[in-house]
Amino acid sequence: MPLKPLSRRAALSAAATFAMLAMLSPAFAQEGASLAARKPVVAPLQPVEIDVRIPGYTGPAAIVLFDNRKRFAGVAEGHIENGVGTLIAIPRGALGAQWAALFASGQFVVANPALFTLDARTEIWTGQERFDRFVSNAAAIFTAATLSYTLGNVAFRGYRSPDSPLIWLRDHVYAQRGARYFDADLKTTFDDFRRYQQPDGSLPDFLPRPPWTDRALRIPVEADVEYLYVQGVYEAWQATGDDGWMRSHLEPMRRAVTYSLQHPLRWDAERGLIKRPFTIDTWDFEYGPTTIDPNTGKPAPRHWIDDKTIWGVFHGDNTGMAQALTMLARMEERVGDANLARVWRDVAASLMRNLNALSWNGRFFRHHVPAQPFD
């Protein structure tokens, strides 16, 4: 029996509720009808051809699309001639498989639960090869910098710098700011570092990796590790949208910032600022000539803290912590304690007031403001 002309309003009203469409009985489907995308994986907003078969039918047709979150994702309309036709869809919505329903004459004909998979990849098109290859070259660099291994039944993964065989938290967090556009696993590294958090809230600089080291260790002069952990978790959460995972790191992050803001090795109570030995920027050794490592008896830079340590305030430790506290406040507001969020914001503001008063000379932050004069 010939089908009636398509009513677009009927098709759209029928598409208004995914649940209703998904429950339509196959008994109403046109026998032998089908719809299939010519590409199994498609990019957002890039037109894709959909081949349609409705035996014995000539007339208009429409495909109603729902994304992987069961949200309406658009309609593709076209004409069927002698039972076959090609409709053009514009993919949009959440990534993943898209459910599709074919309509003709306002009647549901057939469904495809996975018409195509929507997948987004960052690309640049300029017509100039050096720019067009930028994204693929960047992705290749991050792939080459990825380090994965297991110890026992624990998986370790992260980004390393070319000068070290270890996963350093600092290197990983800064690399992640580019890698998050390519990498689907942004969580494992922070789970690994959390595993080695100390009772006082401090975190190690790097993870164990035999034979180089069988321990996760902290370089004593470093004062930025805790805020980097918070920043890294925040940015991984923003990229993944995983509230549950972020919540699992909330208490460790609170302990981490509390360590930096209270422990006498990190906190200058008189100035109300984070302190560190006189390192070059955030490097892991104190400025000065090579000395003898008290642990190994061998010549080494000053990685340790002792009675000869030159203390001071480095601006980056405090601006980094202020940013981390603001990020932590946003996470508290999302899944944690709103009262604590206000506390973190207040502390961030206090850090910046104190830093401006101490380090800002009217043109720039002085790099290191010593706690006492030294030669």
C-alpha cells in the first residue's frame, strides 16, 4: 500500500521524546527498510551521507537523530525515489554512537541504534603544510613523551620530560595542558600521586620506577608540588567532566593545600606567604656552588634543607597557590563544601595582597625576596 506524503510536523513531534520512539513496535516498520551511514565514524558538523531504503516508496523522508546522551541532535530530510535515496545529515551533539529513526509520510519506518559514531578531533586547515601539520605533530610529541608501566598490579602512566626517565608531577601537569586535547586518560597519573601522599598532606615530586628508583620521593627544596596537584586534578576534571572522580580527590587536595599553608618548611607565618630556599625559579636545587650530598657523600647541587639554607619568597609559589585555591573553591562549590569554598577564596585573596605588598616593585614581581640578608 502506498505511503502518504511526509508531514514534517508529525515527524518532528514524534521525535520530541526519545523514549517514545525507542519503544515503537517493529510491527509498524516498513518491511525491508533500512538506513546506513557511508562512514561509521564522523566528525562534528561535517556532512555525512545516509543511504535509505524503503521498498516500493517514492516521496519525502526524514531521519531524526539522537546523540549518545539521548538528546535530540537534528533532522536530515530528503527524497526517496523508487525505494532508495541518500539524505545528508549534519552530525552534532555528544560524542559517541547516535540513534536514528527514519520517517516517511509521518510514519515511523525503521530505526538504527548506531547509525554512526560521532568523534571529535582537533584539526587546523589553512592550506599551508607547516600549519596544517601542527596538531598532528603536537600529538606525536605527546605520544612520544608518554610513559606507561606497571609495578605489581598497579598501572603508572604520565608525561615525562626528555631529561628524565621518571614521571614528575610538575612535568606531567604542564604537559597535560596540551595533551588534554588528545589524551583520553587524564586521571591515572593523579590517582598514582595520591597513592603516595604523606600523612602531613605533602606529595612526592616523582613516582617510583625501578631500576632508577623504587620510591616516590620529594625534593626537599620544592614548594610548588601541592598546588600543581590541585591544578592538575582541576584541569583533568574540566576536560573529562567526571564529578565522581574529582570528588574522590577532594579530601587529598584539602590536605595538600593545608600542608603548604601551615607546615613550617613551607609557610612563612610572619609574611603570610609560601617560602622556599633560594632556588632558580622552581628548580630543585638551591643557588650556589656544588656541595657534598649529606645522604650519599658525593658532590651534588643543594637539593636538601639544613641550617645553611637561604630562605625567601618566590612569587610563582604564591601565584600558583592562589590559582589552585580558586580552582579548589570551584570544585568545592560543585561537589564539596560551600563554606570551605569561601575559605579558599579568602586565603587566595590574602596571598595575593601579601605578595603584592612584598614582591611587586611597581613594574614586576621581584623573583626572590630573601628572608634575611646574605652574601
